[in-house]
Amino acid sequence: MDAALDVLRMIRFTGGVFLDAEFTAPWCVAAQVTPEDCRPFTPMPERILAYHYVSAGRLLLQVDQDVPVMASAGHIVVLPRNDPHVLCSEMGCPPVSVDHLIQPMIGGELGRIVYGGGGETTRLLCGFLHSEMLGDSLIGILPSVMTFDVTEGAAGSWIESTFRFAADELAAGNVRSPAFLARLAELLFIEAVQRYLAGLPPEERAWLGGLRDPFVSRALTHLHDHPEQHWTTEMLARQVGLSRSAFAERFTELVGIPPMRYLARLRMKMAARRLRESLTSISRVALEAGYESEASFNKAFKRVFGAPPATWRREQRHPPDSPMAD
């Protein structure tokens, strides 16, 4: 895990809070941070990490067909790849684009949304982090949504009050606030990643050792960005500029297993996550994992997890001892 933290500490983020939103139930919006949202703080960035800080109430957040994530007051929700997402008080409401709801910023003020049906209130501070040095191989392994309770521990009340104070300062035109908030969000992001990685089984952290090496790190980026491709060790070696033997030796030494075995594990891990966290069809999951047929995927999945994908998914959603399993 030290390798991942070394990579994170090398990254210098810019960013800030650009939106103060107040929703009253029922409400549902479709959102994604755009480069235009970031314009007041930084030149138009290509790679963005989005986050929402819930200062009051609660919300559900869903990416694609994934299972919705619930976050209540005091939680920060991070989207490492800035995926399009839906925020709502309850699932099933038709989403409205936030682009049609944001009141335009005047001077140094925050963008503002006040929207909903008049029920329970949820307040958000929405922001972003951006860096040209963002580690793709690390970001690629993270889940699409990460939640972190900032009220945990002795510093919780300080973090919460600091977010609110800095946002108020920004609304008043204080130019120091964006950098201050970016630094605070950066620290919270690093903490969230550290907690996520600490919870992984040792065999799923083997790849971290390769992040320090520029050749292996680039190979990991290719594998995580396009696990469905028909990679060979020779193809990866060409991509990073090494001979096949030199690359294979380097990769195996730093990661702990050969490149193709790592790819097979990666595909199964990503497939399992998709099965557990989304409603995506098994045939689609098989295709995303690089398998040409559902049958071959089923066989490989059962070999790793001990059950076919459909059975495994059902057991993950409703464990045998759950009342819903009957």
C-alpha cells in the first residue's frame, strides 16, 4: 500500500467547490462535472475527480446500472473517474439535468441550486480535483463511487466546519478558498483510497508494487483501461518500450505474478464487481471482461469463485441466511 500512497503524494491537485445545492424531497437530478465548471479555478482540465460533500440530509447516488449508494450528512462521495451519475431523494423519479437548474455565478459567488418538492432538505457542496499527474493505473482500480464519513474521529467536526467556512469565504469572493478546499478534498481523497486499499485481500494488492516503476505502471494502465483487449506479454512489452523478456521479468518481480496471470485475475475481479454492484447482463459482463462467449466466461468464473455467475450474483444480493433468500 505504500507504493499507492507514494503515487498519491506525488500528485499535486488543483480544484475547489463550485456549487452549493439545496434539494427538498422528492428530487432527482442527472449530473457530471464538466471542464466548464472548473474554468474559474484552473485551465480546462482533461481528467477530473468529482466529489459531493453532504452537509445536511441524505441522498442516493447511482452510476450507470450500479446499485445506488446512500450518503448522509457528514459524508463525502468521491467519483474517481467523474462518471455521469444520478443524485436523488429516492430512486424512480425522472432525473432533471443540473445544467438547467444552476443559477449563474456572479463575480466570485458559488453556483447555486434550490430545487425540489418541499419535503426533507438535503444540502450539498459540489467540487472537483484535477491533476495532470493523475495516476491512471491507480485510478483505474478504484470503484466508480467511494464514500467517506468525514465526521469520524476527533477531526470530524473540524473538517465539517472547515468545508462550510471555506465555501462561505468563496461565496464572498475570497480567492484563497478554492486552493484551501482543494487541499482539504485532496487529503480526504487520499484517506478514502488508503481505507479502500487497506480493506482489500493481500492478493488483490499485489499490483501496487508496480506503481513505482514507469514501465510496469504504464503496462498496468493499459490493462486497467482496456482489460477486454486480447493482450499478450509481447504486445504489452512493445507498448511500454521494452523487450518481451525484460518486461516479463520486471513485471513479475514487482507485481508478484506474470502479466497474463495478472490480467486474468483483473478480469475476474472487475467482472465480479460488475455482477455484484450492477444489473448489467451476464453476456455484457463477459464481453467487458474480454471473453468472446458467455459459456467460456461462465466456466472461468466458476473456476475462480466456485459458482456460475448467475448463482454467485444471486447469493451476493441475498445470502443464504438472509430472509429474502427463502
